[in-house]
Amino acid sequence: MIDDLWYKNGVIYCLSVGTYMDANGDGIGDFSGLLRRLDYLHGLGITAIWLMPFQPSPNRDDGYDISDYYDVDPRYGTLGDFVEFTHGCQQRGIRVIIDLVVNHTSDQHDWFRSARRSKDSPYRDWYVWSDKKPANANTGMVFPGVQKSTWTRDKQAGAWYFHRFYDFQPDLNTSNPHVQAEILKIMGFWIQLGVSGFRMDAVPFVIATKGASRRKPVEQYDMLRSFREFLQWRQGNAIILAEANVLPETDMEYFGRDGDRMHMMFNFHVNQHLFYALASADTKPLAKALTATKPRPATAQWGLFLRNHDELDLGRLSKPQRETVFEAFGADKSMQLYDRGIRRRLAPMLGGDRRRIELAYSVMCTLPGTPVIRYGDELGMGDNLDLPERGCARTPMQWSTEPHAGFTESDRPCVPVIDNGPYGYEHVNAAKQRRDPNSMLNWTERIVRMRKEVPEVGWGDFRVIASRNPAILIIRYDWRNNSVLFVHNFAEKPLEISFNVGLPDDAGNLLVNLLTEDHSRADEAGRHKLLMEAYGYRWYRVGGLDYLLKRSDIDTMEPRTRRQSS
């Protein structure tokens, strides 16, 4: 069971093929280039690669406007190149997850071209139409300030079509059984080519009822179950990782109370409160967010992340909390996006402060769930605010001090490489950091390796340990007769703290530090006293390092009570 649920204790790495590595010198990354970099990713220790869209596309929204679901965009290579890539991943024990963008298509997709030509087209009902402009056409935009409406009149069709996103991305009528059958066929196609799962884009919109007469969309959760059932039959260990920025009270609707819907979901609720904690040094709201999102089926998992390819969405925070985060990490209007988020990468948001960057990654790797790393963040890459909207944090990977950071031999890369300032590729690149034992890259490699050695985080039950100082977050995990404990100081100053591990008898008397030789023994009252440096973190295993000898083969309800040896 543990091996089958590989996603419970994995480390996922997200990248865009077009900005990772260009092998043929045309300025655009491709699968041949990505294949050449698999040993780098294998060395980093990641267990799965999540690919952003690479199917044929007019590329007006970074590939999220797909015009053919059954091919590879020629800019990135061929289906043969893709299969070579997945084979290379299998050889290295790395799984592949791909974006599944089925809420909408490109307006250049053959389905939409056919649908707009005639009301009698077999694809007409694959999209959402209205003979007149709906009353709610100017509401519900995903990109406020950039997007003007969710309905657009098509002259050729003589009707209005619905688009939750940009007007060149008409929504599929996902309530149509033919569309649902096609989604299953798309998943089956890529599974056959070596894919182990899908990151499903915009899931709440996919399952919502759509149409001009729908004042309030209704979520069709059973659709998620049909997706899950198809995967279980086609390939038992394939997963769906859902992008669903929803309130905690609806989480179980997406997971399924019996664990029969989505395997994983991104934890947006915790992500936003984590950034509030980083901005304010107040972890209390984060602890509440962890408690609110704690209920989930045993086979389900959260995806934990810091930054992704979109803006940092702060919509779930209160207005004062949101203003605190904006002030700390994106005070300038050029850093903000869509009236709700910050479009920067992590390192510049944290002022390039290595202590804070390490703290943030240490927290992410020790919160309940599976960590998801954004390409380039293992180096501390920066952003280019001169690029429009989300493009500022989607610049090419910085490999070396060679021209264009070793990304391409072309003089015209598809996106400008960051070439000046403290985050320019002369200063921030993989080759330079590989030679420095204290670099961000080598630190990330060590932390990834250690994260995989604490499966308690992925599998176990957690408890937030009380601390008198709101800047301190202490979490303990228990699983199969083993326990681990993590301490983080979000404050910019050193803090003395005291706490009890909270295990029966003397089980929590010894804390063995997994990252340094700084171990801790409890006093006679059973309390540990620590001096935490500014932005400091500790990873402890409770008891001795003979924990594998004590691990149970089955899940037990009670944490161990036996005396631990040192």
C-alpha cells in the first residue's frame, strides 16, 4: 500500500518545456533538451515532474489554450520525443504528471471551428452558447482588470459563447456526456504514452454547470468520481492533482468522503496563510488553516507549494492580512496582479535573504502533504517585472554563465533570460551553485533527501504543539510507532522557547536533530528549551536513530510509549 500510493511521500518538480532547455537551437525549450537534463533532476532527488501544457497551441496563454489534445506542439518536438522523455524518466525512477486543461479549448481548436460554423455541427453542444447577451456577462472574470467579460459574440456563429478565462478560450460544456467521454479518452491517450497522472486545471470550473440561465453554478462532484474510476481501471497508480482554490468546508467534496474522487489537491488555504506568517511573524492563522484542512481520506494528499506559475493568490485572507502581505512582499503596483495577488518569484519576494528562503522551504517541506517545487527556485532565481502579467516569473532556466544562461544557442530565446541585477544568470546559475557546497542548490538537494526520509510527514497524523510566542510553529507527526517534530521561528530575532513534545511517559525526552549535531534532551519536567536563531528551523526525530527498528508494519492509533535509547 505504501509503495502504491507513491504520491503520499513524493517530491514534485514543476517546469515548462519551452523555458527549460533548448536542444535544437531555435530559442525554444524542447523535449530533447529536457531529456538531457534528467540527470540533473534525478540528482536533485525529485520523484515526479509536472509538465505545464505542451500540446499544440496558438500560445496566447502560455499553452493553456490548447488546439489539439492528442499531439505535441512542434516547437517542443514530436510524440516520439515525448515517449523518449517518459522512458528516460522511468529509467531514473521519476514519474511524469502533465497538465490536463479541459475547462476550455483554444478558439482555434477544430471542435470550436466546427461548432461556430453551424448550429447543426456535432460539436455545437460541446461549447456553451446564448442567442443574446446574458445579463451576467460582465461578472465572474478570472482575470479582472485584463478580462472585460465572460461572454463574447461570435459573428460566424451568430451567438454569444461563454469563456471563464480569456475570449480566445471558449469553455467546454463539461456537462455534455460526449465531452466527458472525450476527457477520459484524452487521459487514456497520455497514460498509454507513459504518464503517471494529471494536474487538472481549474477543477471547480470544470465540474460547474454552465449556461446563460445559470445564476449560480452547481458543482457536479460525481464527475470527479468518473475520472477517478477511469484512471483506476486504466492504470491503478495514476493520480489526479486538482487545482481547486476552494474553502476548507468543501475539501471533502473534492477528495470524496470515501477517497473516491481526487487523489490530491493543492492546499491554497494553507499557502496563503503561510505567506501571511512569513510577512507578519504570526503563525496562529497558519495553525488554524492547518487544522481547518486536516480532514481528508487516508489515501488523499495535499500538494504543498510556495510559488507556482501563477500569481500568489491572496483572496482567502482578510483585508488587513492581505494588506500586510502586499506591504511585505509586493508593495509596488507593478508587482501585483488581478487585484488579488503578487506575481513575483520567491527569492526576490523575500529580499534574497537566504535565511528566510531556507525557512520558507523548510516549512513547506514539513507541512502535512507532498511538496511541489517550481523550477529555478532551487537556485533562488528571480523575476523580470518588465514582462507582462504572469510572464515575469516564467523566464528560462539559468544553467550556467554561457550566453543566455546555457538555455539556448539562439540569439533570440523565446523569453528573455534574466541577465542583469543580483538575479542575473552570471550570479544565479546551476553550474556555479553545483561547485559551492553551501549553495541554495546543494541545500535544496539535502532538504529533499531528508524530506523523503521522514515519511511521517506524508503519511502520519499531525498535532500543532502549543507555543507562547506566535512567531514559533511546532508540529509533531506520529506514524507507525515513530514520531518526528519540527520547529520554525518566523521572527527576525532570536527567541528562547520551551515546550513539551506531548508524548506519554519519557518517549519525547530525546530529540535527535536530523540536520545538525544540535540535539535536545528534556529537563526533569519533560520540557525542551531551545534558543532559536532568527528565521531558524529544526528537524527532529523523537527518540533514537534506531527508529526503523521500531517502525510498525501496520498503522496504530497510539503513539509509542516505550523508553527510547540514545
